[in-house]
Amino acid sequence: MKRLLSFLSCVAVLSGCTGGGSSDGTDPIKVGYLGPLTGEATSYGMDTLNGVKIAVEDINAEGGINGRKIELIAEDGRCTGTDAAGAAQKLIHVDKVSVIIGGQCSGETLAAAPIAEAAKVVMMSPLSSSPDVTNAGDFIFRDYPNDALKTKAMANYFKEKGYTRVVLITENTDFAMAFRNSLKENTGADNFVLDEVVEPGTKDYRSLLTRLKGKEFDVFFPNGQTSATVAAMIEQFREQGFLQPMVSHDVAQDKSLLDLAPKASKGMHAINVPEVSVDSAFGSKFLSKFGDAQASLAFAAHAHDAMRVLAAAMKEVGTDSMKIRDYLYALKGHDGVVGRFRFDKNGDVVGIPYVLYEVKDGAWGKVADIPVD
């Protein structure tokens, strides 16, 4: 159990077990944000940062955390491990933040996690879904569900539809590779007619797709890190004349995909967390402040809830990192925009369901709830 190891390390180095924030009763509480603010994954970063901004503004308007205002410090992780590690170092050792919301891309979180863990700073990702995050550290949490559960939901969906011959093209990133491995484990490796891995930055998938000529298959699964990658995959898939259904994950269920591949995306399916309505209180506030979400309003909502649950912890126990961590592990339930949730012994969120979406009339719409079990 990862909590025991962290407890023993804190006993050995007691001075390292408190957060970087000031202990002064009036100084602002510094909260770090780490996510892709530039690059191909910018849409994730802007939506999640804006979701955090709404939470911070509301908390400060309510009087802050026990009278102390929140100061938000944002750093660009660019959806890469190298940039995220540098951003985490700055937030922790220069800015002295008490907690970090991030990373967003799984590669960001996995690179920043050892730095946060060593400094005993609680880090909560509102978007990273790689199964590898489960064992990233005792101070690492996420309020976005583990892809190990999502791939079980997908396996159920494939079984229901009779999809036994799957074509899978995967971008070689932490998120996509972990998703690939979990999907194959839950679906069965023998069900994959084509299972290819491509390097980030690949633009041409035609040579891979021509290998499908004359082969029988049921469904194409484009497994990219960004909507731009998925868009290129599905456009070239349709260009080859293939008419089989296409199913993907949360990366595909991005509004920008519809702009990048308006024709190819028609009828595409994705399995993702529940969407948040623009007519909800949170949706209306987000729309009035920032306009339409660039990727997904649900991403912004998960980030908002991460800030809110961390604020609830600090309001209850202060900014001591061990106390924040223990509060989160002991939490019975937090009522957020995305629903009521808690965390398991590994810091993974519990309580978030899945939904099947389809592109119809130029927009993503809900089709059905997808069970995990």
C-alpha cells in the first residue's frame, strides 16, 4: 500500500512533510496549475485552467480559505514530460505552492509526480487517465477516472456490438500506450486485426491503412494523444474508402475534432465521462466568462472540482501536505459539478460513470450509458 511507504519516509525526514505554502495566517495560499497552455493539446489546458479560475474566483469571493485568498500560479506543461517536470520544479521550489492541480496529459502527470512526491506536495490531476497514474505516488490524486475502467466499458460495448475484429493505431505517448495495453487486456489480444504503434508527430497513416485492403474487420480505433492526431487518422481512414464504424476515447470527443475532420467524423463514436450541460450553473458561468469550451466543458468541470475539493481539504486541515493527503483518502464523498465522488487507496477517483457519444449533425451527442461491469 503506497500510503505506508510515504508515512515512513515522512518519519525519516519530518521537515519534508509539509507543503510549500506560507504558514502565515493572512498571506495568500499559493495553488499551482500545470497543463498544456501551448501546443497541440492547448484546448485541454485552456479548458481546465478556466475551470480552475472559476473555482478560485468563487472561493475568494466567499472569503477564501479561512480568510486567506487563493493565488493561482499557472505553468505550461506542453503535454510533454520534460516541460511538465520543469514546471513542477518551479511551482514547488520557486513559487512554494501548497498544492498542484495537474498535469492534464498523462505524460505531464507521470513526469511531475516523482517531483511532487519527493517534496510531499499533493498533486491532483483533473484529466490524466493512464492506468500508470494509479501507482504514481502517495500524494498523487486524480478526479478523472482510470482508463483501466474505461477500457472495460469499451470491451463491454464491443461485445454488445459484436466487434471481434478491431483495427488499432496508437500514438507512442504515455496516455495512448497505457490505453492500448489496457484495451487489449480487456478485449483480448486475438481480437486485433491490426495493432500498430506510430511515433508522435506522424502525419501519414496511409501505408498502414493500405495493409487493411482485403482484410475483414469490424471497427477502427484511432488511439491518439490529441484531437489533431485522431483527425488525421480518421480522415485518411475514410480516404481509403473504408466504411467501418470508428470508436475512440475522450481525446476524440473534442469539439476541435469536428472542425478538423467535419466529414470524416460523421457518425463516429466515443466513450467518455458524462458531459456537463451549458445550461447548468457551472456551464452558464463558464460560457459567460470564456465562451464555448475549446475541448469539453466536462474537462473544465473536473478541473473546477479538483480545486474545490482541495479547497475543502485546506479549509478543514490547513496547508500541511500530510493532513491534506489524509483528508482526501478519508473523504466519504464530495459533491461536485460532475457528481458525487471520493478517492480509493491509490488516489483514484470513485463514482464517475461512462457514456457513449456519437457525432450527429455536426455535434457530439449522448447515445447511451455504458456499464463497466
